[in-house]
Amino acid sequence: MQQLLSAPIFHQIGQTADEMDMECYIVGGYVRDLFLERPSKDIDCVVVGSGIALAQALKKKLGHRAHLSVFKNFGTAQLKAGSEELEFVGARRESYSHDSRKPIVEDGTLEDDLDRRDFTINALAVCLNTERFGELIDRFDGLLDMEDRLIATPLDPDITFSDDTLRMMRCVRFATQLRFQIEDETQEALVRNAERIRIISQERIIDELNKIMLSPRPSIGFVELSRAGLLPIIFPELAALEGVEVKNGRAHKDNFYHTLEVLDNVSLSSLGEGRGDGLWLRWAALLHDIGKPKSKRWDPVAGWTFKNHNYIGQKMVAPIFRRMKLPLDERMHYVEKLVGLHMRPIAIADDEVTDSAVRRLLFEAGEDIDDLMTLCEADITSKNAERKRTFLRNFQLVREKLADLQARDNYRTWTNPITGEEIMETFGIGPCRAIGDLKQAVKDAIWESRIPNTHEAAREYMLQVAADMGLVVSQSSDK
């Protein structure tokens, strides 16, 4: 352990603690990640005494190399020294009353402090004092749980989750990030206490949910949320996807597990990383079939159908984002767009890949075309290997046509050569339906390659269509 704590800052903390006759320990996630060989920059130091006083003394030693922030109301201090970020706090013990979510916090021993930790793997401590430097304190066999890849609570899990209900979400998050199993008693306590998640603010829930989303295999987390009974409470629309209905011997696939497979496929993709490590592409994957429960119908000939589920799902995005306290800005609109368009590339790939169909797709997807293609390829989860190969081959044709059209036409940023203002001026008319009809006619003609993508060709075509509609060029028009 001493070799793992070779950075000079740890010895400087220990020496300062010795001079002040205090015990000081690194605790929690940083210690856990040392054993798991995971990168971790945030270092939590527990001091048996005043954490603020130790941080202030250390700042004097380090001088201008360190920046100190003190939070007296919380009894904590944050010290930034180079690439390290350390938080100092006095050892505490907490007690809860049943009618309050806020703990009663008092000064305590190291043992008291470790008792209040959420999971055994986060209840490890390493001493920094010179005589005991590197000594590991493991009161709850967290090291063994780490070896067995288990998430378990230090004390009674019912008490742990009742004291701080958000720990249920953290339990699932750690299981997902670390790919650990949730220990049986802890799992049973999750189920018993699931309803208490309702008292937690949506902001805190979504913070944990986004961490699950950004895990290498986010499906693990959503399966655990479902198993614990938390998913129907925090995300009923997603929970509604689960299950298979059989009629006349015909069943549809389980859209919940299909969705999770698509989500994992997207998470493995190297594309879409420009939007917060792919977070919003992952949200689009999670919501791409969210409209299926509302659109599900039984057809005696076709069997189970989900017509227009993409458009229904697109309309569900904003209410879901609003309720879950997700951003209601361009990130939400990006998810809406991908959910609404996710069937288009599949329809093209299932048919003849024509220039006009690809051109329409490119115009509507715009700058998000690459992410849309990634989502759609991830959506091919058929167990029929030949059908899957055929789709992927056709997707490659779509990608090739996209590249060709982008190079020739620059349709990512395409705008109609004919504006509404030009139409009104040409025919001496005010705002009316004819303007939209003319613009649509020009757009269709360009996309279907019936006329070139130039203003001159577009204007000539507009005049022809207008004549058929009975519109006459205004004498006052300068055109």
C-alpha cells in the first residue's frame, strides 16, 4: 500500500497531522480505486479532529502551490495542489430520525465515520500518519467483497437505505460501473425499500441515472433498477416496455431488453462522442422505442404492429425530459430528432437505396446524420444472421451515398433556394398556403433530382408550378 501512496502530498499530509497530534486517513472511493487500479483524482481525507484546521496548516506548508476553499457550514475544506484535489473533513457520526431525511451530525471516531459509509468497498481507510503510514483499516471485509465483486452494505441494508435513500441508486450505479453483483441481502433490501425513492429529488436521481448511462454497459444498471422495483417508480415509460404479449400463438419481442441491447451497442460505438461522451446519443437509444406501448396493435394478418411508434416516441421526449429534470435545450431537441427519424434509414436500407431517399434523410438529419446512422445500425438486433448481414450491407450503401451526396451537394446545410419573401414579391401576394406549397414543390423537385440545386433552376420551376396554380407574376415585381 505504501508504494501506491508514493505521491509526496500523502507524506506531507501525514507529517502535518503528526505535528498537530491528529489521526488522518484517506477513505472511500480513492482507496477502493487504488485496489481496482482505476483512475481517481478526488481524495477524501478524514481527520479525527478538525479537518479544516489540518487543511489550513497544510496550505501554509505548500504555499502558493496550493489553493484552499473552506466550507465552514459543512465542516469541510478543499485543497487543490497540482493535479490532486483533496477534501478534508472531521470524523463524524450520523443519526437519523424517522420523520427527517437530514441526519444529526456529531464529532466521532474513525470507526463512527466508517460505520456511516454506504458500501463495504467504500468503507476502507488508509492511515497517513508517519508511524502507521499505509496501514489499511477494513472493518467490514470490503477487500474480500472487492475480490468477490460484490456490492454490500457495512451495516443492516434496510437501515443504510432508510437513512439515505439515494444509496439505492448508488448501489445500482456502482454495480453497473464496476460490473459487480449486488449481494443477496442488499438486493432484498432494495426491493423492500424501493418506494422510499419517491422522497428523493429528481435532480439527484437523474445525476445517478446519467452516471449509469455513461457506464461501459449501461444495460446492467437498468436490469438492476427493474429487478429492485425502482424502474417503474423513476421511469415508468421505460418499465412499460418490459414483457411479451402472445396472441394466437404469435408474440412480439421484449422491447425492454431490445432497447437495452441497442443502448449497449451505441455505448460501444466510437461515434457520437461530441455530445458529452455520447450521453445524449445514449438517451436517444434508450428512448428510440419508447412509443411502442402506446402504438401496439394486434392485426389478424400482420400480427403485432407498432405503427408510427417513432413519431409517438418523439412527442414523448419533451414530457419525459421535463419531468426528469433533463435539459430542455438543443440536447433535448437532438434526442427528439433521432427518436423521430430512427426508422428512416432502416426503411431505406430495406428497399432500393435511391438518391432522393438518401437526400431527404440527409436534409432532415443535418449535422446529426452520423449519430443517426450509428443509432440505426445499433438497432439491428435480429437473431436472423442473414437478415442482419443484409441490413448492415445496405446500411453501408446508404453511408456511401450519404458521403457522395454530401460531397456533391452539401445537403447537411441545405436551404431552399426559394424563400417565402421572393414568392410574395414575385406574385404580389401576402402570407398564404400557396407559399408553402410552392416551396415544397421546389424542395421535392431538387431532392428527387428533377432540377439542379440552383436558384436559377428553382425559380424557373417555381414559375411553372405557380402558373398551373393560377398565380400570375406581379407587374411590380423586379424579378
